Amino acid sequence: SYVLTQPPSVSVAPGKTASITCEGNNIGRKSVHWYQQKPGQAPVLVIYLDSDRPSGIPERFSGSNSGNTATLTISRVEAGDEADYYCQVWDVNSDHVVFGGGTKLAVL
Amino acid sequence: EVQLVESGGGLVQSGGSLRLSCAASGFRFSNYAMSWVRQAPGKGLEWVSGISGSGSSTHYADSVKGRFTISRDNFKNTFYLQMNTLRADDTAVYYCTKGSDVVLPAAQFDYWGQGTLVTVSS
């Protein structure tokens, strides 16, 4: 089955840029979606189709996808961005939705 | 405004059954695939099952195939997850999610319910 690998945690100072990676075999050929989940809350879609932003999501959130790595980038990080972030794809071989293991973003 | 409201969670013994429901509003329900995603305590997200807008196509995670059944009633704007032969490792918050397209492969989950807790005691 298809596996997505994310770093368990990423730390960043306020105002700096955070990059969260999602690795998978030839992930660049798939559409990647990203979700933010704050403690006690349901996840929220922050990036879809690799790099598109839903309405209401700040421009500070951006995404890219190429080769074996997709990346969620958060610019000018704020304390309110502290959350768990998950990547997600559709695996055509298994007909399954696949989530990455999640990355906890800590704002120092 | 899109709203997804889950119900049916609770405490059940191992081997038992439970039926989750998700009532949807604020969009043309039959035009969108729907899915269940769960999250065990302190763990990450796990997709459980999905169903196309018409209900003709269903998909299941390997961990629940043969035990869980997804269905939908497009007249009631509601979809369901029938969970049988429950195990302790099915304990999780179950979220209902709206897909962005009529078929699951093309869809990201653009709206989520608040979740319902299922606890399976051994």
C-alpha cells in the first residue's frame, strides 16, 4: 500500500517560515491535499490540489509537489498556526485515501 | 452554510455493532462524495470509508473491509456507517467529511463534522 511519510515535528520561531514535507513514491504524479488540526478541533483543509488555497485560508499558506516530496510552506508563522498538519492523497492502485502520519508544528 | 452533524457514537462491547449517521445541509448532497475518517486517541487521521454521490461506488480501508458498510440516503441528505464486529482498535473519534467532487478519487475533504466518539470496550 502507498505510504506517506511526514516528520513528527517541526519547530519555528514566530515570523519565520515553516516547511512541512510529505514524502511518497512519485508523489509528484498525485494530487496532494493538506489539513490543519488544532487540539480538540476537527481538521480544516488548508491546501488542495498541491497548491490551491480554499477561501478563508491566508496567503501565508502555500504548497508545492514534485518528484517524491510535497511541501506545505507557512510564511510569517504566527502563534495561531501551532497545530498538527496532515498530507493526503488518493492511491489509484489500492483505491484508498491515504493520510500521512502528521506533523506537529511548534511555534517557539 | 455547509453543516455536517454526526450521531450514533457511544460505548459498545467488543464484537458489538453500532451505526453512525451524518446529517448534511447547505449543499446539494447527491452531487458530492462523502467519507468517514477516524482518529484514535492521540493518533493521526485514518480514512475509513467513502461513497460516491450516487451511492453506486464505495471504498473501504483494509482495516474495516468486511466489517463496516457505508451507505447514503440522498432523499434524507444523510449518510451512514454500519459498524459490525467492533474491536478495541476501532476506538476513535469518527468524522464525517464532504468531498469536493462527486467521486471519491477526485475529491479532497473540504468540510468536516465535529466528530462522534466510538469506544469499544474489551
